Amino acid sequence: MRLIKILAITLGLWLPSAVYAQKVVVELFTSQGCSSCPPADEILRELALEDDVIVLGWHIDYWDYLGWKDEFSRPENTERQKGYRDRWNLRSLYTPQAVIHGEAQVVGSNEQEIRMYVGQFQAEKPMLEIATSTSGDSANISVSALTARLPASDIFLVRITPEATTSIRRGENAGKTINYVNVVQEMTWIGNWNGRSDVNVNASIRTDSKYVVLVQAKDLGPVLGAEYLN
């Protein structure tokens, strides 16, 4: 499929845009106390500028004892990473770790490998459609299948800080100023989806916050789709 797309672009052929409209989700498990993380944080910033890529920065808390407490770290973020560790039978947690579309995991500073996976998933047909609308502090989210035999999934609303800057004064990154994108502040489960029937979900939101809708197969399975809410 990817080869067909490349040939089409090279030859100037027209391809239906909907075929390649899937938004690929790149999650980064990172920490301000990790000396290896700043390059990965920068890669995430670059990916956030690209079409059809949604990035999420999950700041974990298990490096907070190294002389600097990450202001964005949350135990819930660490629990999510533990879920991926158990799913893939990894020996331990590590940072920086990038998870691409819930289907592949690589070292978060390995830009070449991350982009390879992003390209692979972008070349796939979207599996579902997410339609959203907001009114004040309320959001309506609709999910519709675009293909058959999709797995049962969870629908999450992820509250993010689109941009943040921190000057780190202690620890392994002392003296560095790091810019972050789409820092996860909170993830809320808002509904189930059976993978077949259309579903509508209403959720409360904060009018001063930005959100990502994430549809993911049960038990931290593959990401089936994602969309910015506002």
C-alpha cells in the first residue's frame, strides 16, 4: 500500500484522500528527570507539526527522586506505561519510550524508526470516523466504523496542554529549558464501543482546556482512531 502511494505521488496520479486520512497517534513516555529524554521531546514537537499525526506526552513519575520532580508527572501515566510493558512482555519500564498507534514501541529518541512506523500506519485506510461538536462545557462525540470486524474498544477523552516550557534547575537536566507539546494532564474514560454500531457519547469538558478523543481496543490494544476535540 505504501509503495502504491509513493508511485502515485511520483507519477502525479490522483488517489482518494480519504484512503490516507488516518491520524496516527504517537505517545511518548518521558520525564524531566531523564537525561536521555530531551531529544525525544524535541522529536515529539516536530511530529506535532505534521499532518495526520497526533502526539501525546505522558510524563511518568518514577524518576522524580533523581533530584528534580517533573511538574507534569502523574502516577496514572506510569500505570499506562506499565500496561504497555505487560502487553509486550518487556523486562522493565524505560524512558524515553515511544508507542506508535498502540501497535509498536521503540526508543523515543530513535526518530528514524518512529517515522518508519508513522509512515506505515498513515498508509493504511482509516478504520473509523470520529465526529465531534462542543457547546459550552459539553461535548458530543460520535464514532462510526468504516470497516468490519473491529474489536471492542474504549473511548477516552484526553485533556492536554498544547504547549509548555520548563526551566529545569536540578537533576540530570539541570540548566536546560525544554519545550513540550500536548502534555497529558488527564485521561477520562467516557464510553464503550462494540466496534460495529454507531455510538454517541456526551462528556463534560473544561472550556479553558484542549482535548484529544482516543479510541483504543480494550486492554491497551491497537489505537483505532483519534481526533482533536477543539
